Amino acid sequence: MIDQPDRGILRDLAARVAEESSHPIMTQRREMWRRHHRLERVRPMILVFPEGSWRELLPPSALACQGERAREIELALRRRLYTREHIDDDSVLERTWVVPKRITHSGWGLETRRIPSDQPTGAFAFDPVIVEPSDLDKLHFPQVEVDEEGSQADLAEAQELFGDILDVRLKGISHVSFHLMSLYTGLRGLEQVMWDMHDNPGMLHDAMAFLEEGHRQLIAQYEAQDLLSLNNDDTYHSSGGVGYTDELPQPDFDGHVRPCDMWASAEAQEMAQVSPRMHAEFILPYEKRLLEPFGLNGYGCCEDLADKLADVLTIPRLRRVSISPFADVVRCAEQLGDRVIFSWKPHPAHLVGAFDEERIRADIRHTMEATRGCIVEMILKDTHTCEHHPERFTRWTAIARELAEA
């Protein structure tokens, strides 16, 4: 239960969201995103995701609510307002409050084990649970589970709290992204998977085929149970982007959401160091078959795809490709042209250490010059810290906007 004082705080924040969402700039931004996704060259679009830095931008001391549940809701509302007031990228602040359906699945039969770091934000080490080929037999396909009663209770709570202020919506699966290598390396170990490409390729193909079929069955269960929701709105897409498009759903859409009505994506950033040939043999075919039923697709995350773009561009209905901070933007621009969105990830390390505005300006200008013939978006993410200088996000965005609008 949310007590009356917390309820008042949340309703006030919701009212501010509603007010800001009515600003004419939001209508303009929606249309710009739709044109951008139609591969029209409007201008480089900008999105900023503080991610790990939220704990510095909005620490616990910035929250006014006392109850645990109320503080979760407060944080979500304050993040939306903070982006509008202090970052001012091309995010669209919608007058909505999304209640996710309580959808889970039974798992894959084995659980990932990790050896934690002794540092709070340090990297973990792998503790493989698939050691021998026979361990693959311990895997099973996930079965979807839905808590309808709990979902309706969540919806009722949100509607009662601020349904008269925001558009409260119950949504199912709307972000579809396939991470086969992330799943498998967590079970097998990253280094061992790379050895398997040479020493035991059959085992790796067997594992990937199993995971492909398991994910295919998951999507089929979601569709059969009417658990898919449209993502042609502000839904986060791929490794950075939003879904606004007038190309989805399909013209014959009747209210039942199918894969062909949705965006989807895939990535294999764990395999950044493998050759294009190995990527094309062990990874991409499985991802392509999973992406094939979807209406529009994205590919990539933090991996440098410069040497793999010829293969990536064979993905059906590909619309967005992630260009890593480590990629050669000139080579990538030459290959992508205006065929798909050049989803550039500027280096997040520019927000730590000495905040060098000229260095940031030079980096962005270089990419802008290299991509003159491309459909470009700048997605600042993986920002795990700003060293308690939240104003750096404001300045970075201002510089990016100045150059994008020049």
C-alpha cells in the first residue's frame, strides 16, 4: 500500500510529466523519429541514457517518498523529468504509465554461475556449468508463465494512483532482443566458447541450434497467448533507439500482435574478437532466422562490426546497425551509406576524467563529416559514472545538438 503523503508526491510528479508531455516539441520529435526510421535524412538524432550514472544523478537522497514501492515509482517519474529538464536530447516524454504484464518463463534447465568481483561495480568471472558435450542434454526449452491476477492487480494500483493524470497501459512483451551468445557464454564460459570454435565446432553448433529453437518457441508462445505488444512508440529498441514508425504494424493488423508487426534485434558483443568468418558460421545464421519473421530489425551493441557489416547487411528488413565507440566510423559509413540507420555510440569515457569539451566536439565533428551520406543517430550510453558531475550530461548533449543542427 502507498500511504497518503507518498501518494501526494507521486501524483504531483505525474502531473508534471503530463504537463511536459503536452509541449509541442514532443509532437515534432515523434515525427522526426518516424521520418528518421523511414530513412529520411532529417538531422542526426540524439539519445542519452545515463544508465549506471543514474545513481549519481538521482541518488537515494533525492527521493522524497518513504515507502519502498513508492520510491520505485518516484524514481521512474523523476528520471523522465530529469531527462526533460537537464539533458534535453530527442527523447519523447509521453503521457503514459506502462504497467508490464507479469510474464516469466521456466528457464533453460541450467542456471548461470558467476564468481563475483570484490569491488561493488567490478567484473565477474565465469563459472561454467556446461563442461562436457553431454551437459547440453540438461537444457530444456522454456515454458511461458503469466500471472494474470498479479498483472491486473498492478494495473488497478496504477489506475487508482494516477489514472486520471496519465494514460495507464498494460503491456506485454514489447522489447524483443536476442542474445544467444550472452546466454551460452554464461553457461559455458567465454574463453571456452572461443576454443570450441576450433576444437569442438559441432558442440557449439548443437548449442546454438538448441538456443535458436528455444527462442523461436518462446516467441510462438508469446504470440499464441496474445502476450506481444506493439513497439512502434517510445519503446527502447536494439542497443539504443526508440520505435516510432508508421511502417508498423502491418496493413492487415487486426489487434492481435504478431512478430511481423514489431521491431526486434540481436547482438553478439561477446564475440567482438572473433573473425568475420567465424561470426558468419557460428552466430549470424541463428540470429538471422530468429529475426526473419519481424517487421523491422536492428543489430549490434558494443562490438566493432566494421569487418562484419557485409554479412550483417544480409539480415532481413534490417533498419538499425550499432556502430561501436571502437569502430572505424569512416569504414562503417562507406559500407552502410543510407541503407540503414548508422546508430553511432560515442565513447562514454569522455564523461570521466578531465571533461574536455574540445575533444568531445572533435570526436562528434569527425563522425558527422564521415557520415554525411548516412542516416545517423548518436546514442550516448554505457555511462557507468560521470564522477558525480551530472552537468556533464547536459553539456555533452548541448554540444551534440549544436553540431547536429549546424
